[in-house]
Amino acid sequence: MAERITAAFVFGSVAKRSDTAASDIDVLVLSDDLDYADVFEALQSAEAKLGRTVNPTVQRLADWRRKRKAGIAFVVKVAAQPKLFLIGSEEALG
């Protein structure tokens, strides 16, 4: 599955290092081939091992870039905050 992902990163309280044991783990996945159901299913085992809810957001790279350029609040906010990259790097975000 990793080869079908342009970039994937943890954001939110975990990336900011302000999480608690009850915090969920926010993950953003940029892929032109995967949808939410694919990613959600793949993350179920990680969620069980971590004992925390993993909250994925899945977007196509072109949509991410368009929304960022248009100033869509969620994308602008996530783009500006700390990220822990699982796949790819900041450069892939455009």
C-alpha cells in the first residue's frame, strides 16, 4: 500500500507533542489511488496495537494543493502545523 501513497503524516496533538493517553492520532494520507475505506481498514491493526483511535483523512494530492492555494481553513491549518512524516516529506505537499 505504501507505494500508492505520495505522503502520509501525523498531525495535531501528537505531532505537537501535546497529546495525552486519551488523544486520538490524526493521520493525513495523500494518495491518488486510495480512498478512506482502504486507509481506514489498513490502520485498524495499528489502532489495536496502540490502544488509541487513529483518525485518517485521505485526499488526492491535486485536491490538497488546490485547497491549500484557495485558502481552505483545514488544509491551511494542517499545512502550517508540525507534522511527523510516515511517508514522503514536506516537499511532496507542494
